[in-house]
Amino acid sequence: MRLRAGAGPPKSLVVLNKPEPAPPMTAAAATLAPLEPTASLSVEEVKSVTHWNEHLFSFTVSRPASFRFRSGEFVMIGLMGDNGKPLLRAYSVASPAYAEELEFLSIKVDDGPLTSKLQQVKAGDQIFLGRKPTGTLVTDALKPGRRLFLIGTGTGLAPWMSIIRDPDVYDLFDQVTVVHSVRRVSDLAYREVLETSLRDDPLVDEAAARQLNYVPTVTREAFHTSDRIDALIADGRLFIGGAAEPARFDPEHDRVMLCGSMAMIKETAALLEAQGFTEGSNAQPGDYVIERAFVG
């Protein structure tokens, strides 16, 4: 997910002088010019691109051997801007911490400074990658609990895709529930992977089959669930499978992560606070967490 603003892979697995201003670099030149690494940015190769629909895509890039992150963190990525300087935004890493490549999920914005260019990338292209991932959507920022609820809208699904493929999360929690709210059915990225409980992932397939629950909801097209997240909480439909009881949030045993639209985050956080949940951070673990880097 794009924002405002570690565990690393096993060895086997391997975002001044002042001369006279130069003319602005054209978009074509910015795309074609080879990128140069800096102290804070490495240059990586795009490995694959998946276009989910006309305004949603994901892509994978090479991963430096030294790049370490915790599941749920974000990192700066970007391309060269038209002015010849790196144009960067923060994106949650969607791949698990042990993967050889890094995956990201992004919206397409035709007039967006970065996404208008980023959506055009193809395998073999270069991209800037920040060297220091960070973030609060990590289990380190939560107190121990029994049920973990990962609630997101749109591209807010990205950090959940990293967390649910982390074997440690199934040792920390008895049940893990992914809640994903979108406007259209085609916006349900990774739907098949989630509906089959990661059965093709050799590290977590067995645990996920027992402990992972998936609650998708589509608000603007016909779908079996079409209500907003607040309605699913209110009538208990958010609580399914092994996490069905109790059909309400329990601050003693439940832990919650929120990512996506600011309206959803603020509304759900207020609901949790009213029920006795406390917000956590890396320095002070709590009952729920949000990503302060983009909520403010």
C-alpha cells in the first residue's frame, strides 16, 4: 500500500554544488536512463508484474541479500522523476520475510506523480528500493493474544499478505482473520490464494488451513457479502471459522491491525478504544495498531 511518508532471508534464499539548472528530464528519458544507487537507495530489477484490473496491480522486484524486514513493514520505492531526482513513495511489503523477491501492491493513478509511471513498469526495468524498512503493523507492537484480526480496505491488504505467510504468526495466535473491503469484485487481489488458505505455501499451508479465516466484502457490486466493515462488526459476520466465538471484540484476548482508508481506520480505532483497546507501538505494545506514517 502507498503511504505518506528485521527478519532477513535465509542464506539459501536469496520504496552540494549548485550548477545552473538543467532542462527538465522528459518522462521517456527518466524511464530509460539507468538508475544509480545512493546511500539510502539500492537499484533493483522488476521481476514480474500482475495487473488485477485497470486500476490495481502488483509487482515483484529483486531483493538485496542485506535487505531485512519484519512482516508488515513498509519501505520507500520509486523511479526517477522528470526533474532527474528520485521520486519516492512508501509501500507495504506484500511478500513474506523469507522470500527471495519483494512484492508490492499498488493502485493506478493516471495523473499520479509516481503511480502514473510505476504502472508502466515491466520485467527487466529498474526501480529504486529504500535500504531501511520500518513500520508499526508488526506483531512486535502487539501484546500476546488469542485472535488476530487484520482489517484492511483496498491496497491495505498488502501488509496482511506478508504477515499471514509468516510461520511465527500461527505460533503467536490461535486464529488469524483477514478482512478485506473493496468496491468491486475485481479489486479482491489475491482472492484465490486467500480462499484456499495458502495451500500452495509449504511453510504455512497446514497451519493456515486450521487457523486462517478470510472475510472479503464488496460494497459496490453484487457479492455474497456487501456491507462495510462497521456493519460486519456490529452484526458479528466479521467473526467466522475458528474465530467465530465470541462474535465481538474482546480486549483481553483479541489483537487488531488496521490498514487502508483513513476513514475506516479512524472509525474502527474509535470503536476499539470505546471497548477498552489501547493502541500499541514498537516501543509500547498494545491491543491494536495502525500505521502512523500515513494516518498522521
